[in-house]
Amino acid sequence: MKQYELEFTAQGETEFFSLPGNLQGRIKTKMEFFISSGHPLTFAKKLHGAANLYRFRIGDYRVIVTPKDKNTIVILLILKVGHRREAYE
């Protein structure tokens, strides 16, 4: 079974840390739950018209990721974190 890890792009990190603390905690807890399941992409939806991009829905917020395979560890690179009305821009 492959292992999964989370990493941020510079933009993803900036957007995540600009959110209120309680919302950061909620998103972090949910993403850790997805990772601990062993198959986090089963909780994500593939974005149409974009190669290899997935989104996780956490309440009104979306976390956009792309998987990067590094042999035995798959890194889910967090590209964007934002409210649903802004996340897909």
C-alpha cells in the first residue's frame, strides 16, 4: 500500500494560513483523516478540464491538490485552498 503525504505550494500555503485559526484546524483535521484512510483520492473529485487535479470538499471550502508520485510515497501537493466561490478561479 502506498503512503500519502501533504505538501503546500507557496500559493496554497499562503491561502491556508490566511484563513481563521478555527477553519485551519478543521481543514487540517479533515485532510489528516483523508490521508490516514490509505486512499485519500476516494474522497476527492477529479476536476473537469484539468489534467490530474482533484478537489476535496470541506464544508464551504475546497482544497485543490495534484498527486506527485515519488516511488512509494505519493505527495498530495496542495495548490489552492479557498471558499467554494473563489477556489476554481
